[in-house]
Amino acid sequence: MGDKYKIKRKYKSPYEEDYFNEEKCCSQPSISLNDGQIICSNCGCVLGKDLVEDQRRAYNVKDVNERIHNSPRWRQFGPRTIIPNTIVDSKGQTLEPQSKRLFMRLSKIQNSLITSIERNFWESKPKLDLYASKLNLPEYIKETAWKLYTSVVKKKMTMGRSIEGFIAASIYAAIRIHEFPRLLKDVCDVSMINQRSVIKSLGLLNRTILPELSLNYKPITFEQLIFKFGNDLYLSMEIQKKAFELLSKVKSNGISYIGKDPKGFAASALYIAAKKTSECKNQSEIAKIAKITEVTLRNRVKDITNKL
């Protein structure tokens, strides 16, 4: 980098003494923080990480007021403006006793006007967004999942039941409505909820909410899983197309799908298609990606070869 493009330092960085290294960095370092990394803005050298230490614990009201860094001032649901129970104003000046009593009273009145549905939404919406982002779901699936969960809460179906279970069930129902390639096991792993609890909540959704909203729950098919497993196994598109044609041919020959998991058929078709090629994968590798046992994989391979 030329000298005319160097960034001149207006002040000395506090990180420079600890992290500056002449062998790695340039002759004119300009060290700063960027996304948790300590870098030089001139040469782009990463000199270290800026780790955030745990906050000190607060044992009384004075410590809480001194160490508080952020507090919500508005919410997405219910009354957007939150009247805090605080002793200082927005400029940090201490309130007079009369004003303090007034804001304490207003805060108490506002909390009493908040409904249970709004409290449920405050807790569930961030969790639904978090699960959807971990699963890399598009925005339209997230909107459908939130629509389903909103109907569940308005019908008071969460009373006495798990909120997290209904959130995961709403996400998976939205995935199946839009035929997106994600498994129930993926949703359970992301949300860290027992699969039995999610299935129980999903059954209530299918019986009550989906018919009212005129939405169709479409079971997952092997066509969607072939390309998902193929991409996870880094198989070429030729192998994936060959596996798809193989299963289509077996399906036309009258193979029985009743009571059998489509994951097993998709995984076995990929195994047969890649077996005699340079992209061959062993059974344990494919079974791990498809989240089935090797015995199931071998049984489905026998079923497909018999029909061929």
C-alpha cells in the first residue's frame, strides 16, 4: 500500500502497546477495534481479539443504577413506550421526589394494563426469530410461522403447555406448508426441545389452526430430501439427478412407501447412485447426514434394488 493511502493517527490507540508487532504490522500502524477483532486499518493485519469480560454482579439498588447499560424504552407489541421505574431522567439528572412518585405510579399503572397475550409475544417473538435464523429460513416462512403462533396464542392453547414447543411446531408447520427442505429433527436440535413435545403441539396445530386458515400441511417427500442430502454430502448435481431418476423409476414400479421414512429412500438412492463413481460415500457417512441408522439404509437399498 502506498504512503499516500496510509491513515495518519490523530491519537495513540490503547491497544497499540499490547498488540503491536513490527514483524506482522506495517511501519505506520493505525490500530482499532472492528467486530471484536483488533486490526490495523492500514495493512489489515489482525493482531488479536477483544474479549468482553463478564459484568460485575450488583448486590443493591445503587449498584444496579450505576452499572445498567441498556434498558428497553419501547416494545414491538402492546404499548410501545415503556415508562421505567427510575430515579433519573433521560439526561441523567436526578428526579425530584414529586416527579419520582409520579413516574413510579405511571409505571405501575402501565404494567397493570399489559395483557397476558402481550407478555407471551414479548417472550416468544425473539425465540421464533432466533430459531428461524439458525435454520436459515426465508422471511416468508418466518411470517407464516408467526401467523400460526399468533392464532395459537389468541385461542389460549398455550395455557398449561410449553411455549417453546408451540414455537417449534409453528416453525415446522410453516416449513411443511411451503415445502422447504428441513427436517423435524433439525427444528428440535435448534430449539433444544424434546421431539415428543413438538409432535404433540404439531398435532394440535394441524387439527385446529390450519383448517381455519385454509393452509395445507404437506408431508416431506424424497424429492426434497435428495437434493438436501446431496448438497450436505458435497455430491455433484449429476449424482443427485441420477438418484432422483432412480427413485422415480422405483416409484413407477410400485414400491411401497407406507410406514417408511422418506429419509431412508433418499439416502439409499444417493448411496446407490454414487457407489460406482469417484464420489462414493460410505454407509456411516450417509446415515449420519440423513439422521438414520445404517440398518435402515441397508434395508432401503435392498427394497430399491429388488424393484429395479
